[in-house]
Amino acid sequence: MSEYLLKNAAVFYKNQFTVTDVLVQNGVIAEVSPAMDASLFPKAKVFDLNNCFLFPGLVDVHVHFREPGFLYKETIETGSRAAARGGVTHVCTMPNLNPVPDSAEHLEEQLAAIRKDACVHVYPYGAITKGEAGKELADLSDMAENVIGFSDDGKGVQEDAMMRRAMQEAAGLHKIVAAHCEVNELLHGGYIHDGEYARAHGHRGICSESEWRQVERDLRLCEETGCAYHVCHVSAKETVELIRQAKARGVDVTCETGPHYLVMNDTMLQEDGRFKMNPPIRSEEDRKALLEGVLDGTIDMVVTDHAPHSAEEKSRGLSGSLMGVVGLETSFAVMYTRLVKTGILSLEKLMELMHTNPSRRFGIGSPIEVGSPADLTVFDLNRSYTVDPEQFVSKGKSTPFAGETLFGICKLTMVNGRLVWQENSTER
């Protein structure tokens, strides 16, 4: 096992930044102290990280790696390497796959690929319903020991009785239900936000009620069943307020949003598939409400909903392209550039959103402390780059941030004390 001495970084240690050194031995953090003498560790590879920041590995609980079933879009191998390049050491993968992981047998194909090809920690969700079809409950107990939770992401569970049964069983299994909330009968063929841009350009809109109405139902069922409930990719101001009120009542609910929802509104859309995702980028009023929710703790975490598609599938404009954009390689830099450098969030708050809160809720990841696994990432926050999707490790190239200048370059990422990403290196 390799030994590393990481020197002179601003380390996120005990929830604050301290300039110190970190020694990694046998895959774990062996020591955290300033000015360690490198000569005492002759076998260690030494990195002088002057002016860089050393974070615990970031945690993203909402990604799509497309394997099994859709390997032309992404694989466990390419998706996990994209995560490593973005400083993300723990990911939770969504179940819209083929086969859908709705039983232990179907889940095993994904688990085998993870064991074979993942360079970061990958935790799959099991489906809530068989085939994500909403008609029959999946075999939750059969999958429980090998999944992070249950979700039909990409589809809302339409029937109240089905969601109640799922929550009751998940509660008994001590597993989270992570819900994509969408009322099908309110969609009316929409594909971007039902707002200013849609009206000006003749597009069919998705109303906010299609999201918040199902969140409202699920919160009621969550209170009834005692289930641990997590709301995926919150986009609407009404959803934020419903969750805020539920938390005040003591409901066991957490939620997430994505960088694009926090820094963009629907007036920024272009006639390009790289601006199309579900839920859609909504109004400025919604964006401000999301930001307020982040600041007051209503919104617990920031995730990517990394959803790669082929270039052809994203080439059909707003109306014809498939839903979904990629984000693992840009998420930290977008948040840092647009919200930390501008003084809206502190860097400590960003760590809370991208590491501490998801780690605590989902029980994955660990802080930087002696004895913890060496799941670490280093960023140079003084350097900037222009987003060029053709340079992405991910097979997916569709991002609304193409061409933007962002600060924060990932210099290295370590998983269990092994270097899985290093800038300007072919080492994996």
C-alpha cells in the first residue's frame, strides 16, 4: 500500500480550515499535524500543496452511470473516473437501468460491474417498483443489504397506496426512500419550465405544481409511516416551503438541489439540448427561493443528477432532446465560482452541502481525522479554466456550463489511500 505525505494545504479539519499536513498510510489517515518532517517517512510520496485546499472526498447521492443497459451513454468505469476528476469519492447511482435493479438477481449485474470497474465508492439504489413501472412493489427486502435506499428516479410513484406500502417497508428495513416527485397528469407534454422563456418561444411548459403536489403527498405519507424520506432535485419555490414546514414539524425529511438550479433561471435558456433536464431550470423567483433554502438549512445538499446521453440524443433542441445533463466534473467549481467567490456562501457551508450533510444522512463518507479512510481531494482554488465538454472523462458532454470560466481545479483525488485522479497524469 502506498504512503503519502500531503503538506501545507488548507485542510477541512474539525469543520474548519487549518493549514496542516496529512499523512496517509495503509489506506487510512495516520496523522494530521503541521510541519511534519518528510525525512521521517522515507517511503512516502510527498505532495507540497501550498495554496491548495484539502477536502474530504465529496459525496454525490444522485448520479446515473447507465450500466447495465446503456453503456453507450456511460459506464461504471467512465462515470466513476468522472467523479474522481471532480473530487467526488462517494456516489449513489439511480436505478433507471436495464435490467432495473428491482430484485437481488437484477441488482447483481450492476454490483458486478461496480466491483470490477469502479475507482470511487459506488452505492446503488434499488427501485421502488418493479421495472419502475409503478404497478407492483419491488423486492425491497431482497435488495436491502446491497442498496443505499430505494428510488424510482426518473418517474414519480403515482399511486398513493403504492408509495405508502413502499415507505412502510423501507421504514422497517431502515432504508431511505429518495423520490423523484412528478404528477404525470399535470405534465401535459411539457419539457421546459412553464415560464417566461416557454411563452416567448412557443414551448410546452412543465408547471411547478407537477413537482410540489407530489412532495406534499409524500410528506404526508412520510409522517404517517415514519419513513426516512429524501426529495430529489428540488426546483420549485413551493417545494422548498413545504419541506421547510415539514422539518419544523419534525418530519424525517431531507432534500437536494443541483448547481444549475441555484445559479440559472429560465431566461438563460438557449435552443439547445444542453439546457434540458427534469425537473427544468425554473424562474428567478424559484432560484432565489432555492438559495434561501440552502442558506437556512431547508435544502441539505447539492448533487449533480449527472445524467449522460449520447451526442445525438442531445442534438434535437429543447423539444426533442432527452432530459439530462452531466455535472460531476464541474459541480464543485460551479458552486465555488458562482456562490462562494461572490460571497453568497462560505467555503465551510459548501463543504456542508457537498460532504458533511450527505455523508451524515446516507451514512457514507468520512471526515478528515486520524483513523478514517483516506478518501480525499485537493483543489487549487486560485486557478481557473474554461469548460470544454470535449475534455470530459464522462461519455456525456452535455452541460449548460460549456464555455464558462470556472475557478477550482481538482489536482488529485484519493480513495482508500489510492490515487484515482491526478492532474496531468495518466496514473489511475
